[in-house]
Amino acid sequence: MAEPQTPEAASLDKRVDGAFGHGINILAVVSTVFGAATTLGLGIIQINSGLGSVADIGFGTTQQLNILGGVAVIFLLCSLMPLESGVRYVSDANMVLAGALLLFVFVIGPTDFITAAMTNAIGEYFSNMIGMSLVMTPYTGEDWVERWTIFYWAWGLSWAPFVGSFIARISRGRTIREFILGVIGMPVLLSIVWFATFGGSALFFELFEDGGIAASVSQEISSGLFHMLEFLPFNNVTGPLVLLLIILFVITSANSATFVLGMFTSQGTISPKPVMRVLWGVVQVMVAGVLLLSGGLEALQTTSILAALPFMILMIFMAASLLKSLREERRQAEFHEALQRSRFERMLEEHEEAKAKVEEQAWDDQIEHPKDYVDYSR
């Protein structure tokens, strides 16, 4: 099977076999590796915080490396299984557990406050969408908003080749409308409900219950979720379940990334060999381990930004290429439709001509042999 291996290279036509196409493939692989490693590292930090809350395990680099090793064994074993039986089962378990926890916090938590905060946030965002999407604080000297805004931009961009290819792989046969609804519409809706429920609960307890969540987060960012759960009943059950949910999400993300990286480096095959998936899984673990050793969260943020920066330009060309492809597909569809219409009209004309010839022949026969058409029975 010929290249391209990545969606970005698909717009280069014959040039995909040249240096430029190979360069984009390499860039896609590097971006995916660091994007997935960033997610893996952030997940490990969150798991470490959860273990500290649930099992009183210390928070530090040593513990995080041990956790990374344990998670690596699990997702590498999952990567040896087919996509339909490996990632799928773990992903299904994710969604069921996430839905149950979301419903629990929404119903048991401050439901009225959550609903009001979500409604208010949606209205404010649509009213100030552009400004809030590009918000910076250059005149105050504070860098929190700037660092986290750029980080989330870069983190999303670094996942673009991975998520795009993986979703395209599992969405084959869907229309563009179904694809957009399933990939953009539903995730955005679920994200709104998720952040409003958990974030709204944390704000309520902090503002009206003197929760001390802000002080906890200032010392350890990843502790906020588990601190919030302490204000809800059955926290000795919900805490371990949330920890399990985070572990499953990390395993799903890392497993999916190994699959896509295997596709990128196996000439675009939709079923990369298990050894290739394991290889890229080991690479992810090594990169995440190095980043955790070299600075933890700050190193993960910086690496994600650096890896995603070149993709900002490529994304523009990808959007133009997609628009060009859709227009070309529309022209081809219109051409085939016109061709089918022309053939149908020609068939009708030939049918009418044949029918007219039969009728004309019948009249000629009656004129030439009138006796054959006279009824003598009367």
C-alpha cells in the first residue's frame, strides 16, 4: 500500500513520496508522540494525587514513575489485542463509569447551583466567545491565563493527527454530517455538562462551604477533584471510582496512540502489527518518564507547546486542502448526476422512438392489408 501515512500528507498528491511529504509524516509522528506523552504524564500525576487521597500514598517523582510502569504494563498488554476487543471494551467501561459518576455528582451535589452556573457560563461564552478564546493578560504581569491558554491550544494541536486519524478509522462509512455531530457536537455538549457539574460543585463548596479547595489546588493542582469529592456522601466509594476512571482514561488514550502511531509508521495500514504498537507504546512511556523526571507539569506543558507549534501552520493548509477536496467531490457528484440524467433521458427517447416505430408499422400494415383487420363476424 502506498503512502500517505497521515491525513496531512494526503493533500500533497504525488508529492507525498518526496521529502516534503516524508517531512510532514515525521512531524505528525513527533507531534503525536509528545502529545500522547503529555497526556500520559498528566494522567500519571492525577493518578498519583488520587492514590494520595484514597490510599495515603506520597506525591512525588518516584511514586509517579512507579505508577507509570504499572499503567504501561496494562496498556501495552491491551495494545496486543485487536482494536475491536482491546480499546473498545476499555472505552465502553470508561463511558459507563463516567456517566454514573457524572449523574451522582449532579444529583447529590448542589444541583441548582450547577444548573445556574452552566446556563450562565454558556451565555457568557457565546456573548464573548472570540475574546475569551484569545484572552491574555499582557498588562497585569500575571502569566497564569497566558500559560494555560497557550498550553491548551498546543495540547489540542498536538493531538490533531492522532485523534483525526483514529476517529476517521472508526468512523468509516459515516457521512460528514454524522461525523461532525459525533466528533464535535456531542463531545462539546458532554464537556459542558462535565465541567459544569464537577467545576460547579467545587466552586459551590469553595464559595459557600469554606471548602479550602483553592488552597489545596495552589499546593497541588491535581488534588482539586478528590478534595471536592470529600464534601459529597460516600466519598470512600466515589474516590476510588474516580481514580479507576482516570486510570481507564489514561490506558485508553495511550492504547489509541500506539495504534495510530503504528498506522503512521506502517505505510498507512489500518491494522498495524502488534510489535509496532508495543514499540510505540514503549516510546511513549520513555518520553513521559523523561518529562516527569525533568520538571513534571511545567516540562509537560513546555514540550507540548514546542511539539505543536509547527502544526499551527500545517492545520491551515489542511483546512484549505479539505475544502478543496470537498469542492472537487461535489463537482464529481454533480457530473455523475448529470451523466446519469443524460443516460436516463436517452433511454426514454430511445423507448419513445421504438414505440413510435411500432405504432407506425402497425398503421402501415393496416393500410397495406386492410382485409386482415376487418371483422367479418358481424
